[in-house]
Amino acid sequence: MSKPTLTPSQTTSIIVLPATGTTGDVSSALPLGVYASEEAFISGASDQVAYTFKKLGGDVLDIEIKAETVYANYEEAVLEYSYIINTHQAKNVLSDLLGTTTGSFDEDGQLESGDLKTSLSGTGVQQRFPRFEFAYARRISQGVGLDAGVGGNVSIFSASFATTASVQDYDLQAILSASSVAGTDQGTGNSVPWAGLVGNQKVEIRKVYYKTPNAMWRFYGYYGGLNAVGNLSNYGQYSDDSTFEVIPTWQNKAQAIMFEDAIYTRNSHFSYELRNNHLRIFPNPVPEFHPKIWFEFTIPSDPYSDNDPDIGILGVNNMNTLPFENIPYANINSIGKQWIRRYALALSKETLGQVRSKFGNSIPIPGESVNLNGDALLSQGKEEQAALREELIKVLDELTYSKLAEDDKNFVEHAAGLQKAIPLTIFVG
């Protein structure tokens, strides 16, 4: 009896994963092609086919994915690894690289040709150990130092105006705005460095004074002569600030700061009140004595203006602008490559699960049906990917530069503790 002819004809799927990959087919199968020119990557992707075939039981069951799918999954695994590593490195170095040169990137995240790529000799900056500096902390301290009067990178200007008899109130903002337009100081008539800079910006008045005190007042006070020196035995014979004592240098500096403030109050004929850049002076100037008033001020700078020679306006400002390329495949060691193999396998499980789930997890055959494990593979693949990412991130969090420094500190302390417990050798002469 001859075999019946079935209509339609029974067919067998030709989409079955082969036992081995083919290196010549890898480059054309990559959706992004980031590593298409790296021979080591092509060999690794090809080997991944055999690894996937064995791990998914290809010797026993058909695996309904193509070798090209495995190549693409392998590329994704390498890119995911590069992403996690670069994110970790960004945590390490961002504060040191703020304001430094960034670059332009192509659609694959690779540095485009330019000065930066040339200076890096075509290698990824993320592969380098940056020179450590407190760049971020220094930029913060500049703003703090300005307000504290001990530094900063903002110019402090000096201006003056002539008081008017019987007039106590003066609008310093208006005075400076007019001087900025005219380009001359109202009090002296001299040209000013802040010409055209004030505009409608509110200035910050930092100090007000009208007279430079006599030299002896600055450090000695007006009760004693310049050559009068007191000591602890006759303390109080002269004024406090004319008595010399053996004291630390920092106390001398603190006294100097207090003396500088004192010359504008204790030794001044005027006092003042300043509110919203409106100055009121006491007492009321009289026709016989209405001197020039001097004051120091700053003009707020535009934080986005590149008018400072110090780097920090343009360049790296967050993780996105770090000049990090995808990690070269050749620079990934055995630890990373094993993680990549496992992650690519998890991706292939997810892909295979997607394929088998399209059949509703069962295929009807004459008189029976074949159950598939699409949902199980799909779930398993996603869970393994999440676990691998978590595993890698956990390890990297223990290897940040700050954590390594802390571990070194603990090691030294423990070593010192052990050293204390070791008895000293007794030498007999």
C-alpha cells in the first residue's frame, strides 16, 4: 500500500539553530554593528552559537531561532556590559571631570573625529585612570569663599559718591547703574572697570566706608604710641590692641580681621544702615562736613556665560557628556566575557520563549498536540537578565574609588592592630 499524499503537504520548519556558528556571517547579522570590525568579537559571537546550542539542549530538541539571532543577542550583551561598566566609572570620576572637554558622538555612541579623539589617540577615555583632584569641591568653595571674604573668582569693584548736606538716604543701585552707563565714577569722575556691566542686574554691596583711618589705629589703637609695648604684668596699662603677647599666628590673623572691621565702626564718624541697596547714613551730613562715601560691590555673573578663564562653563556637566565610548571588546577580560556569555544566553532564552509562545504553547498534530515551554523560557530569560545585571552592579558598587580607599584605610588599621600584638624582640648587648 502506497503512502497517501497529504494536502497541504507536511513541512518541517527550517528555522533551527545550528550546532556551530560561522564567523563570516556575523558582521552582516548585527543590527547595530558596533563591534563588526573587531575580529575577537566576531569569534566570540560565533562561539556563542555552540554555547547556546549545548545549553538549550540542541542535541535533543530543535531550537527555533537562527544563528543570526544569537549574534545579535551577543552584541546586545556586550553593549549592556559596556553600559553598566561605564555607568560605574561615571560614578568614580564625574566630580574630577566636570568642566573638562567633551566630544561629539555618532549613532553608536562612539566618539566622532575631532580634537578630543585625536588627543585620546583613538582609545576610550573610560579605560584611563584620571588625575584625581577636588575640582567639584573647589568650584563649590569658590562661591562660599566669596561670601566669606577669603577668595572666590568674582571681581570686587570699588565706587564712590558725594554726599549731600541734610540728605541721609542714597540709592546705591541707581548710582551704580548711572555710573555704568556713563563709564565714570560719580564721586571721583574717574573711568570705571564696570562700565556697561550693571544694566538691570542687582549688585551686591559688600562694604561701606568713608575714610581710611590713621596707620596707628589699624593695629595699635589710639590710646598708646607706636613704640609703647605692654606685657602680661602690666596688662591694661595701654589699650588692648597695643599690648603684645605670645599668641598663635591664627589668633593674630583673627585679630587683624576684627581690626579691619573696627576701623569702619569704632574709628568712623559715621554709621550706616543698608536695606535693598538703599543706604542711610548717621548722623545726617551737614554743610560743614559731607564727605565722599566709598563702597565695595560685586556684579552677579551669568552662570551660563563663558567669561571666566577657569574651565567649568563648557564641557562635561553630567554623566551624559562624559567622553565615554563603548568599551573595546579586546579590553574586556575573562570576568567580563563570561558575564557576557551568560547574559547572551539569557537573551536567547527570552527570544526562544517569544517564538514558542506565538503557538499558544502547543502545536496540534494528528490525534495529539505537542506542549511547548515558551512562557517558562520567556520568564526564565528575563529573570536571569535581571539577576546578572544586579550581580554585576553589586560587585561594582564594592569597587568604587571611594570604597577602595575606605578598604585600604581599614586594612592599614587592622595591620597596625596586629603589629601591636607582636612582642618586641629583646636584644641582649
